[in-house]
Amino acid sequence: MADPIPRLRGETTSALEKGFASVVTPFQQFISDQKTASMLLLVCTLIALVVANSPLAREYDTLVEMPLGFVLGGSDYAMSLRHWVNDGLMALFFFVLGLEIKRELLVGELRAPGRSLPVLAAAAGGMAVPALLFYAINQGGDAIQGWAIPMATDTAFAIGILALLGARAPAGLTTFLLALAIIDDMGAVLVIALFYSDAISVVHLLGAAGLLAALLLMNLAGVRHPVVYFVGGGMVWLAMLGSGVHATLAGILVAMTIPARPARSTRAFVRRSRQLLDEFEAIEERDEAASPILAEPEKHHVVERLQETAVQATTPLQLWERALEHPVALFVLPLFALVNAGIAVQPAALPALLADPLSLGIVLGLVAGKTIGISLATFAVLWLGRGRLPAGMQPRHVVGLGLLGGMGFTMSIFIAGLGFSNQPEQLLIAKTGILTASLIAGVGGYLWLRFAAPLSR
């Protein structure tokens, strides 16, 4: 097969380098594929389940509960490995989520009312109906604090199912589902902040607010260096950790302070790039010996300035979201699954666990509640003529997306851990319900979109 990029005069690309690229490029594409993140998350979930139900179960529990920490300013920040993942690394997940939310609000599907109304209605229905179903089944019981568990949608798994459908899933489905999941997560974050927080420390909250205000001022002043926001964000996380409000919410809040405007306008970028290219060409013409750039500091300096100009033409929000999305999808979320999905369940005990009102409320909430809530709310808005679906998406697809919305997994397990942190038996029942519901919803959504809503021709 011929080179997709023609070789230019003076370009030196060895056969070895081309061979290396032929191996690395498919691997890079594999890493970038959404299906890869979903498969890795699934594999880590299965590994955790297998280990937790094997002779290594005791070692697994010892590992995830192993205390780790440090002392800073007289305060002891020691937590178990599971807590460091859930309270620390998951803050990166919430940070990336916050960047996605901010981008969607500024330039995405959530900006235009005509496009946002159906997905806003779908998200509202997909949160309210599952919570009401759970409440109806568990009212008066000890498990009522788990009412928010079936409200969430796991974006990685849901998008992974759509990716498996290939051309049978129009691009509009992905757009709608992503916007739906983002609003879903916004609702879950609000619920965590309001209903799943410990005793509030006003001093720590005021400290976090002051730090966030300082980051906003840095943004307005045109400061775009990542170190400023990384250090400031870490300090906000520490303040939130001691505030009683869940520390991962720091990720969302810090993301809102990240600059969304480029340092250099498009026109200025074009003008500056042309100047630098002309400068480089002038140096090239003076260099009769055509020395390599390694021996020409002046040329190298121009190239570096050109790279800096390109970076200034985009936004920190875009750069950091792109830089972190793969580490979060391929490391943070799989690690979260490894330390949280390991539940020891005897097959003979499954019927009793799933018949428990807590587990039943989660399964019905995620599978039936999500499907009913998302479908009815979306159809109501369309019937009233208050919005339209994305291009390529038909009303029959909405039911399939409602089923996929029932794949709660990551956020549902996260909320379950908050609601039943000191109740291991209840947490086991909740996780069993979450995993069962996510499996049913994923398979059901795939089959619906594959057979009941085939691609239009």
C-alpha cells in the first residue's frame, strides 16, 4: 500500500521507522478507540469479581483496605487504598467530566435550546423515575438512603455498546447519549454534594471557595500555565477533603475555572505562523550548506516558537481534556473497578440478594426506570414540538438509549459506597444489584438497537 502522505524533498524517513510506525499506529488507534476503554473496564470488573470469589479473596480485601497516607501541617491524611482511589484518583475523573460539561455548555449540544430540550427532558426523566421507583420499593426501610443509586449512567460502558453497533448506530445517538450522560452526572454530583456529605466544616469550605475564587481571577487575568491550576486544584481538593463535602467534587469545581479562550485569536495565529515560516525560509535560503536543524540553533528556535504559537491558538480546556481523557479511561476507571467491583457472592445466594428490596429497587430503577423515564420525557417534548432529535436519530432509538442509560456501574457504585460506607452487607447487596442491572441494561440496549431499531436505508 502506498504512503498516505507523499514524501517531500529533503524528508528522511527510514524503512525501519516506517515499519515501526506500521506497528505503533494501529496500537495508538486501538488505545483511542472507545471500545478499548469499555473492554478494559469490563475486564477489570471481571478480574475483581473472580479474585473476590477465589482463594485470594482475603489477600484482595487486605490490599484494597491497606492504609496509605501522609502528614501535612499536623493533619493526618491516611486512608485505605480504596479510599485513595475513590476520593483521590476519581477527582481526575470528575475534573475531566467538568471540562466536558463546560465545553458542552459553551459550544456543545447543551447550548442551543432546540437541541438541548429533548436531552434535558430525557435526563430529568431518567433521574426522577428511577429514584421514585427505588423509593416506592424501599420506603420505610433502612436502605432508603440508596435512593440516588439508580439515577446514574456509566458513559464508558454505554458509549462502548454504541461503538459495538458500528454503522447501525447513527452519530446522533452518540451525541444524544453523551449529552444525556453529562447531565446525568451533573445531577449525581449535585445529589452527592447535598445528600451524601458528612458534617460540614465551614472553615474548610471557605478555604476551598477562596482558592476557587483565586483560580477564577487567574483565568480572568489571562494566566494559562497548567502548574497554577494543578497546584491550586490540589489545594482545593485538600480543603474539600476536610470540609465534609465529598473531595471528588473539587474536580468539577476546578474544571469550571479552566480557561476556555485561546491566548491568540485565529487571525493572529495565521499571521504569526506565516511570519515564522517566512523567517524559517529566509534562514534556509542563507544556509547554502543545508545543515541539519540539529546544527542550526536559529532554525530550531523558530520551530519552537511556531509550536508555542500553535498551543496558544487552542484553549487550555481542550488541551487538558484531550491530555487526560485516555489516562482517566484507561487507568483511573479500570482501577476504580478493580478495587470496588470485587464482591464475594455465592451463586446459591444470588436469588436472595436480588430479591432484597435494596437490590430490587436498584435493578428496577436502572432497567425499567431509566427506560421509562428517558423515553416518556423525550417523547413528551417531541410531541409538544419543543425540540428535535440530533441528525440521524429516530424516535425508535430513544428506547434503546433509555436501556443503555440503565448501565449505572461507575457512578452507581460510587454513590452506593457513600450511602453504605459503614454497612458492608447493604453495600454487597447494592453492588450485586448494580452489576446485575448494568448487565441487563447493556444487553437489552444492544439487542434493541441491533434488531428493533435497525439502520434506516
